Amino acid sequence: MKKKFVKVAAIAATLALGAMLAVGCSGNAASSSSSAASSDSSSSAAQAVDESADIDTLIVGFDNSYPPYGFIGEDGGYTGLDLDLAAEVADRNGWQIELTPIDWDAKDALLGQGTVNCIWNGFTMEGREDDYTFSEPYMLNEQVIVTRADSGITDFGGLAGKVVITQIDSAALDVLEGDQEDLAASFAKLDTISDYNNAFMQLQAGTVDAVACDLSIAAYQMSANPGAYAQLDEPLSSEHYAVGFKKGSEALAEKVTDTLREMYADGTIATICEKYASYGVDVSNWVLED
């Protein structure tokens, strides 16, 4: 394939050289330059047009171990609140949908390469506004601390000298390395892991003393394991979820936002949230209204 490309390029270069010589002999160099400049200008203008909404398939990048937003259901298929939202948005816009489980730490590269065209999975927008084009925020969220119910830890002070774990490249990690860095400095260790399911397995086993995570993750884990865990009353931070797109994809972000508004207005959002109520989802946290 490479040799064929070189051959075609060589032919094109020869033709281009011939055309340049012809222009020089005919004395129309100025006209040619003007035409080329006009062509370059038109090309630049065309490139500046945002055509991000002109898609056939919404390719959703998500963490498949992030209930209730994206996870593997009992039937072995992908399910979750955000995946249901994405599927409905795609259907209403005449798009196909492709659910692509990803390594969360590789999401930026995958989005940049076009392997996925959105990140839709309990994705916190605060602090990331310069890196992505976001839909308008749709869900209120908090970062919280969860401990074992018998740990005796009741507030932030009780975390001093303890091992706390959170997900790699998560909003909780951002908070603990940012606004709550003094709190994190009191820990014996702030550890990271690839997914929250394993983080809670370590908490249950006593390998770590606490998990820093999203409010919805905490609600799900406590619902699935009654009496096993306790959540500290004070949150680490409050923020919002939004759908993340490659920088510059304003048209696609706006299209998704408008569709989510329509879904709220006709009651679809309430229905989807109710489906995941047992996982700790509450429609009262929905913030994108008509």
C-alpha cells in the first residue's frame, strides 16, 4: 500500500510541476496565485465549519464496571442509566448506537482518535471544561467518603493515618489532589485503582479503610450490601455530570442537550431514573429541565 501511494504522489507532483510551468510561460502567474489564495481561504473556511452533529453512529465510551451508569447486567449485556439515556438520544436523532467499554485512563486518546465520539458515563465536567466540549450538565453529583460500617470513622478527622482508595483519573481524585489536598495529606496513603468494584472489594476485605467516590456509586454499593458500609455525612465536593465530546464538537453537544431536554419534558427521564432507583438514582438530582 505504501509503494502504491508513493507512485500516485509522484504522478501528482509531476502534473503539478507541469501546470506551474505552463502558467509561468503564459504570463498568468499573478492570476494563478490569486486563485490559489482564494482556494486556500475557502478551504480554511470549510474546515472551520462545525459538522460534529453529522454522524451516523453515536459511539459511547464508558466504564463497564461503573454502576449504575454503565455496567454489565445479569444477562451479560451492557446496561446502566447513562447507556439508556444515550440509546434514547440516538434513537430520537436517527443515529445508530455503539457501546464501547474503555480503559478509563485512556479515554482522552480514544476520543482524540475517533474510536469513540463521546464519553457518557457519570462524567464530571467541573475542572475539565478546557479539555472537552460538554453538553449542558444533566445530573447533580457529590464526591463522598465510604467506610466499613464497623470502622468507627464518623468524620474527616477519623481518616487521619488511614488508607483511602479511589479510581484513577476520577473526580474524587481531582478533589483530593486539589481543594481537599490538606485532608488527603492526613491519610497514611491515597491509593488508586482501575475500577470502583475492586475498590469496594478491598474495603470489604480490610485492605483499605475508605473509598472516595461519586454519591451514586456509594448509594449503589450500600444498597447492594446492606449494613456493610457507611457514608460520611460531609461530602468532599458537589459537581455535575455532563456528556463529554472532543473539543470543538459544539453542534453535537447542543444536539444531545436539546434531546435530553425533550426527554425530560415528555417524562422519559423520570421513567429511566425510576428503573435504576434501587441503585440509588433519584430524578430529583436531574438538573437539565425544559
